[in-house]
Amino acid sequence: MSYHFDLTLAQARDALKAKKLSAVELVKAHCEAVERLDGRLNSFITRTLDQAREQAAAADATLQKGEGGLLTGIPLGVKDLFATKGVRTTAASHILENFVPPYESTVTTNLLREGAIFLGKLNLDEFAMGSTNLTSAFGGVENPWKKKDSDARLVPGGSSGGSAVAVAAGLVLGATGTDTGGSIRQPSAYCGITGIKPTYGRCSRFGTIAFASSLDQAGPMARNVQDCAILLEAMAGFDPRDSTSVEKDVPHYEATLGQGIKGLRVGIPKEYRTDGLSEEIQALWDQGISWLRAAGAEIVEISLPHTKYGLPTYYIAALAEASSNLSRYDGVRFGKRVPAKSLDELYEATRGQGFGEEVKRRILLGTYVLSSGYYDAYYLRAQKVRTLIKQDFLNAYEKCDFILAPTAPSGAFAWDEKPTDPVQVYLNDIFTVPASLAGVPAMSVPAGLSHEGVPLGLQLIGRYFDEETLFRAGYVLEQAAAFHHRPTLHAGVSA
């Protein structure tokens, strides 16, 4: 049975088309893995295993005819932020715990059109607000990796922690994620997988529950760069139902792999080399630079001078939008309703019981920066700084073709560990937030293990709508790093 868990998504796709493997066998193995391991990992909120088994039989019939799409017969997981018709969609919140959408998100529609089979909806930080996946109303998610000589539960990162864990543990061959300030890249780094946040507007946001509308972007998470390329090609595309969707052709991303990066210029942002950066992360970054130089790339120093304003800018802009977006959850139209004597009391009771502490905190902060007397001082100023951050990237790309940086300042930490050094907290955001504020594509690739034995990632940041260069560079980085480690809890090795 472990043979099925040794396959990447691309290998499984090829085996299915060559009729060396059936979709029924593949899906059955992964359904059994979910049932065996997820009681501990808690990466799924809602399972659709029976439905998946039925779809696998239909996929085999399609494949027997020599037909099918990019993903026919491939078992995937869906972050529980994407609306799925007839299947509960919760955003990991009590306020939506019984919500069953009558429609399908564009991203999941695109995947289904290509023949994907969904095993269920994956856990996340509530409304995608968090970086540990411990704020979910359905319980925290456990990282399948362990530190050396320790059985302590590690956080998977967030908010797409359930997606990262399901992929890393071999429960699915790929998963959807969303990235607002690093929510695909950081959990990918913590769990030793690959994840890409495409350019803002590349994937439709229709049917995706909103956190911060000008930042949220869907993207794929999978074992390696090739698998992410296949998934993004299936997920992406113009959607007239999303006013921020950009009408651009979707390239054949997989075809760019192996083209190399000889002659390309790699930007190294000097602002990311701070005093608080650990020697271990610094060494990994330097190793990544060496790998890219050996592949024929030119290394150039660049400046992103407004990086230091990224964190406050992000928290003002994102939380202001969250305050606006979450005002619709009032107990009147849909979702949880707590009966009360008056309309005001209905709002208070419903939102008080429906939202978790982290979501309440962010709504209050967002409402504050939008309030009369503070709008100009905070929100308007943050938008101006955001424009400067975007310009920093445009200036940098006059000197380089893509940027290399760490994804996160450390590996995964234990559930009961809280960073006490504010510099570490600051660095944890500074590597991922600027690319989100600018809307440029960024990818995390696993590049090594820490001294404690947990994964560390390197981040590639590209030009607008130039995901192809990221896939080329990511593939080079992946081949050089040769990251073939497996977590302790994995479908192919666990009893």
C-alpha cells in the first residue's frame, strides 16, 4: 500500500493515464490514510470519502476511454474557505459551522472540471486569521513532523495549516490554500512542502470566503514544484464574476520546468539581512544563493527600503478590510443565529458566540482604524505606504528577474511555545507580507532541515504574472536541495 504514497501528483497522473494504476486504488489508499492518521492530525474539518470513492470509479471509466483532464482521478483536499456546493463550508468558525453553500467557488469548479477528486474540506485558522492553525473552532492542527528526541505537538503554520499537513502526511496529493500575508508559504515551509501564492488576480476569488479582499489570493500546495505547476494551471483563469480577476492567458507552467535559470539575475534584498536573523537561516539563504549561482544565475544586491513598514501597513489594511467583510455575519441572512429580544442583542449574541477571540480582536482593530477621526491617520496612510512598497518591487525588478529570501525565520515550534522575542515575531512576517502587499507572486520551496530536524524553506518572489520564472527557479532550487525527507507521521510509513 505504501507504493501509492511514494508517488507525486505528476507520477500518479502519469500512472493513471498509462493504466498502471486505477483511480479506485489510488483514492482508496488515501481515504484509508485519512481514516488512519487524521484523528490525530485534525487536518480535515469535513470528510467526503464516500463521495470520493464513487467519483474514483467514474474517473476510471473516463480514463479507460482515453479521456480526462489534467487531474482526472487525483485525490485532493480543499481549504475550508472555498465554497463547495452541497458540502459544508465553515471557514473554521462556529458562525458558519452548519453553512452548506448552494454554489461552487470558481477555483474548485476549475479543479473539478479537470477531473480532481476532493477527499474533504481542510482545517485552517478561523477566517484565515492566524499563523499557527490553533485558532480554528474545530481544534488545532498537528504538524506531522517532530523535533529530534521529542513527541511535542508542533504547529503547522497558518492559516493554510490543514492543507499543508494533509499534503505533508500523504493524505492527499495536493491541496488548495489561500495567502493573505503568507498563509500558503509559511505553512509550506513549516511542513516541508512547496506552495505558491500567484499574482493577485491570477486565480478567481469568487466563492472564497473573504478575509482581506485586496490581499487574499488562492494558490496550490503540493509535494514539489512540478505538482504545484500542474495544480496552478488547473486553478487559474479569468472569471467575470470577480472584479479583481485579470484577463490573461494561463501558461503551461509544467513545460517551463527544466529550462534552467542561466543568465537570469537573482535579487538579494539587503533589508532582509537583519541582526535578528538566526545563523541557521542565514546559512540556508547563503546556500540557496550558491545553488542558484552554480546554475548560472547572476546574484545582485537589491533594496526594498519600505520593508520595515510592511508589518504595520499589513495589519492596518488587512484588518480594516476584515472588519468590513465580516460585518455580513450578523445572524440575519445566513450562518449561526442566537435568538435575542432585539436586533442589537441578536447581533451581539450571534457575533459574540460565533466568532473566536482572534477574529474578534481583528474586527475591533479594523473597525478602530476605519472610524471617524482615525481613517486618515491610519488607513489612508497605510494605503500610501502600500503604494511605496509596490514601487520598491517595481524598482527592484529593473535590476533582477526574481528575488530569493527565507520564507520564515525558524522551523515549526511546539503548540505550547510562544515566541517571546518580538524580533522573531517581526521577522516571521517580514519575509512574506511585502510580496502580499505588492500583489507579486511568491513561492516557498523546502531547502533543508533545522538542527532540531524540522523543515526550513526558501522563498522566491517574482514579477507580476511571471509565475513561469518562479517555477523555473524553484525547480532548480528543488533539484539542488534534494529534499526527500519525510515526517514522522506519514501515510507511507506509519502503522
